[in-house]
Amino acid sequence: MSLADPRNYNVDLADKGAIKEWRDALRAFLVKKRKFLCDYCQKPITVKTGFDAHEGIITRADVPKGTGWQGLIYCELNVLILHPACHREIPPS
């Protein structure tokens, strides 16, 4: 099984433009793979509801700047596809 991971597609993780392109492609790939269902409520994603892609386990804030690891968090196992209403900011514990 090949995961949607930037390392499997030779994404230049030092190039912010390449990371943005990867994120956009990953978002489109995941919504199709997950059968247009929200990862939280499992209800259909439609043009009317819209959807967002969010980091689930490791967020951008968790990765120290300057390490070159920022792009690695945009992989299939760390990105959730959510309705905008299903995404709630969770305060730090």
C-alpha cells in the first residue's frame, strides 16, 4: 500500500509553493478516497457544506520552524477531512 505521503511523491519540502500544491492535491485525493464523508460526523460532504483539511495528530504548531519537517505533517494519516462546522478549535491542555 502506498500512502499519500509527500516523501512518496518527491515533494520538495523546502519549497513553500510545492508544499501548497501538495496540500491541495492531498485534500482532493482524501475527500475522494474517504467517499465524500466527513471524518468526524460521517455525513456527506457536498458543495453546500464544503470541507476543510486539518492536521489531526501533529499540527503545524507542533513542528519547530527551521527543521525542514513542516511538510511531513501533510500526509494521509495526519490529515482529517471535516465539514467547517465539525472543526472546533481545541484549547491546549
